[in-house]
Amino acid sequence: MSHDLGAAIASLYKSGKYTDLVIQCGKQAWKVHRAVICTQSKPLAAAIDVSYGFKESQTGRIALEDDHPSTVNLMIEWLYTSEYDDNRGPTSFESSGGVGPSDDSEDWRPVPYHPAKWYRYDRALGVEVFRPEALEINAEVYVIAEKYDIQPLKSLARERYEEVFVSVHRKEFTTSFVHSLVILFDGTPEGDGLRSFAFRAAARNSADLLQNEAFSQLFMKRGEIAFDLFKSLAQSSGSLSVHDF
């Protein structure tokens, strides 16, 4: 996509002009453009295709009842801009003008898709310091991209999940990582790439994870997830990529 065309499509998202479709999720609604949404998602296109006879083709409104509004918002943001904010930064600094912090500026780097936000670079560890909550956000985006067959978004969400994972893993395993395991288990099929990555990572670090109360509770309450982790542990001698942490 050329820069000018991309900017024009992004401007439509911001202005709300010439919309011809409504996406509803919970109490939120987005006025969008069929040409933008339906050319990138076959399931959403099918919902308003008159040949299938769904009511959405008559009402011009698609209800995504099983999804979360915040995740739908990120999906729509990406469909218009090819970017979404996974809230990985800032850790303790935010700029309103895109100017970095005045102290130790070499330790801060701008978030590429959100130039008003910055994240900290840990020189000692050699990793970026991201908010662990970004694991959950990227897992949710990955799942919704799988659901609505938006493969480029799915690939981007996996890439960002793995980036944040490396940062969080070097520091500590967090409750956000545990929550992301549930999101991926419930929202993807067995054998899915990111699900396999996350579960094998959990299996390899099970001793550390058992110190996390959320993980212990998950292990006791969700037997099917515990079984998946046992299978991953048995297979954990294989390659994982991302430098095997």
C-alpha cells in the first residue's frame, strides 16, 4: 500500500465520513467502510453478502457478540492503519509532543507505531522493558485475527507477543503471561503456532511459574490446560526460536 493511499484510508477511519456499515460489540459501535473491512476479512464479508441470506446483509450492521469491544477496536484500527497499540509502553514516561525524556535519553526508545509513547531499554540485560499486559493484548488480537481470517494481523500479533515475552521473561513471569495462556488455549486450535510457543515456554519455566499464584490456580482449576502443559513439557527438548530465552 502506498503512503498516500494508506494515509487516505487512515483519514477515513478518523473522520468517519462515507461509512456504509456498522460493527456492534457490546455497547460500542463503529461506523466503518465495507470496502476497507470486507476486503481484508472473508468471514466479515460473508456476513453482509446477500447471497448467503444473513440478516446483516439487510441491516448493514454486524454484531460481534462473543468478542471484547477493546479487541474489536484494535482489529478495526489495524484494518485502517496496519498498526495497533498493544500498550507495551511507556513504562514510566509519556510525551505529548513526541520528544524523548531529557534524562538518560539513550535508555529510552520510541514505540514505532505510537511516537508519543516511549519504552525503556535495559542496558544491563540488553532487552526492552515492556509492560507485561501487552502479552494479553497481543494474544487477544491474535485470536480475533484467527477468528476473522486476517492473516497479516495474526502474524503481527504473534511477532509482538514474542517481542514482549522476551522482555518479560528476562525479568519475571507475570500474571499477564498466565492470562495469555488461557486466551490462547481457549481461542486457538491445538497445534496453533503461537499457542504451542507459549505453552512450551511455560513448560520450560514451570518451576518459576509455580511460584505465581495465578498459575497455581490455573493448574488446579483447568485440567485440560494442565494436560496441555504436560504434553508441552514432554516435547520441550525441541526448538522454540526466539533464542530459546
